[in-house]
Amino acid sequence: MKLHTIDTGFFKLDGGAMFGVVPKAIWNKTNPADANNLCTWAMRCLLIEDGKRLILIDTGIGNKQDERFFTHYYLHGDTTIDSSLAKLGFHRDDITDIFLTHLHFDHVGGAIKRQGDKLLPAFKNAVYWSNDKHWDWAVNPNDREKASFLKENILPIKESGQLKFVEAHDNVKFTDDIAIRFVYGHTESMMLPLINYKERQILYMADLLPSVGHLPLPYIMAYDMFPLQTLTEKKAFLNEAVAKNYILFLEHDPINECCTLQQTEKGVRLDETFKLNAL
């Protein structure tokens, strides 16, 4: 097995929304905002070479939305899925599996492309993986979350016939070396891959821990549907990560790809940060 970071560029989101009840005077020290109170975030995906399978975890925001949509999110950076894959000698047609942690637009937008007046899978040879509980939640969204679940990102996956569901229970095996952990605070049944790699375990954090700036327990996004559930899940996972010496892969941290944690007098805090390819 080989793992590769796939950078898909950066976007901006409101700093207050990203840190919830935490005052700007505190979070601005680690994630400085611009004049419009917007912070920069990565959309970092993970590519897994596993035998004959080439698995991509999440797909970034994509480029098919209209200009008005993108004026809200200020996409920037020099990398895309295609350029990142090309650096590794791959093409999107080589991807066998798209594993979607959840169906918010910054995770699934790149899964579908616009071709003329059609919306088609951007990875024509891949199986797209979700779970039935989250899929139902996304296609029948509540009023608070529906702006994150865009039908043009989701429905064409099912229409293509390339959609499959994993079993929605904790520690279900996706492959021999990839287990799936489920969390419910950010959104219904978000999936976190736990990967055995080079005698270590790497946990893909998705939106349970967007960045190292979110390590203190109260630092929870206003985007989370059930923040107290996130608090419980986050505390349990951070303690587990310390106890089992997990490596955390960070999808949205604008600087840090991976980190380890340590127990301190103030609770679980950052130990080391490093690039995935340093392993």
C-alpha cells in the first residue's frame, strides 16, 4: 500500500463560523482572518494505492458551479485534482474508488463534472462509496444544512449507476487495511477512514478536526448540526489518538498535512506536524 496527498486548492470560509463560540481574539492567533473575516482552508484529499485499487478519499469543491457560487468561497491556489494526480503519474480515469466521507459541497463537488448540459461522474471508472443513512440525510436535507448539500453534486452519482453503500456501523472494513469509523455531530453518519500503514494507524479526520487550530475541545464549527455530539466524539477520538499514537490526516488545515498528539495539563494538544511523505 502507498498513500499520497492530493491537493485540490484552497478556499475561504468565515472564521466565526469555523470556530463557533470561540472569540475571534483567540482563534485569529492560529488562523488569521482577512479584512472580510474569512480564513483560508485547504481541500486536501488522500489517494491510496492498494493492490489493483486506486482509492481517492473526497474530491474537493470541483469547478462546475457558477460564478456567483464561487464569489462566496474565493477559490485559489495552483493545484487541482488533475495536476496532483499527474505529478504521481495518474489520471482520473485510473481511479477505481471514490470514498466520500460526507456529501457537503467541499468534499463531493469534484466528484461530478459538467459536460455541456449534462452532469456526469468525473471519475468514469470508479465506484462511488457513501452509506445509506448519510445519503438519505443529504437528499432530504434540513433547512439549516441544505445549502451544503447541492443536488447537482449528489443526484448524478446515483443516476450514473456507480453508487454503492458501505454498512453503516462502526469499524466496518472497507478493505483489509481500512476500517471506517462513524461520527454524527457534524452531519449524519460521516465516515472517517482508519488506515493501517507502515505499522502505524492514520485517521482521516474530515470535518471532525478541520485543523490543528481546532484541537481544544470547545473549538467546534458552527456548521456542525449537533455540536454537543461533536464535543463528545472529538474528546473520545483525541484521547484515543493519544493512547494509540494515531497519525491524524488533516483535510482542511491550510498548512499542516499530518499531526500526532500528546496529553498535557491543558488536555490533548499538538505534538508534531509533518508531511505525509515523511512517513
